[in-house]
Amino acid sequence: MAGLPGRIGNRGPDLHKRMIASALLLAGLVSGCGQPTIDYETATTEQQEEWLDAASRGVYDGLKRTLPKGRNGVYMKMGERKIDARRRRIDILVNVKFSGEPQIGSDVNAATMYKGACPTYIGTPLEANKVKIYTRFAMEGGGTLLAFMLSPENCTPYATA
């Protein structure tokens, strides 16, 4: 978890609730991604890519439905979705734009996102196959508002949170 940004800009309690809801939905989609169990070790590269692509689509589409689109001056839009079967990784980018100047300081941070998402990630086929899900909320100009990665290593401390 080292190196992850610790705080996000805050546009009031609505952003806080939406970010937590996004993390919880992400966790819910991870747990219910509808993907059959795969033995990643024995699967072909093609099978790994197909399985990871299908799982990532469900997570991406569900997260997209939770994003604020102008409420309280916060605009979030889904960006790229990438998979890397060799590295067992799903990358999701969410583009964030504020109308007005964001106020810095919030209790929504990477730890809050892990507390919301990790208990549901643990025990899924994604976790069992050591698939990492990296989600980055990117601000205009390239800065990172918040980033976190669901992985067995990062989620173990939050397994019973």
C-alpha cells in the first residue's frame, strides 16, 4: 500500500458517500462477477485473457453506474480498462473533474476504500488467482485524486474489517 495517495479533494459529504459507494460496488462486482473458477496456473494464455476480460467488464460497467455526473460539482467519467493476463492485473481509470476549486482534506483515503472493498474481494476467484484490481481516480492535468489496488497482499489486513 506504500506510495498510494492518502487523501482526496472533497466537495462535501456527497463525494465521500459516492466514493465509498463506488468502492463497495466494486467489491460487490468482484465477488459476484459471475465468472467460473479458473485454474490460472494450467489455463492457456488465451483462456486467462478471456476470463480476465470478462471479469474486468463486469467490474468496469458496475463502477460506471455509481459515478457522480455533475452532482455537487463533481463529474466522473470512466476512462480506460486494461487487462494484463501475464501480470494478473486489471487497471481501471476514472477521470474526475470539479466545477470550482476542490477543498483538500477528507477522511476518504486508500484505507477507507480498502476497508469497504477488501472483505468482499477476499475469497473470490479473482483473489484466489492473485488477480490485482488497480483503480485510479485521475484529475484533469494528470494528478491522482485517489488510487488503490485490490490484491491478496493489500487486502489481507482488511479481510475481517
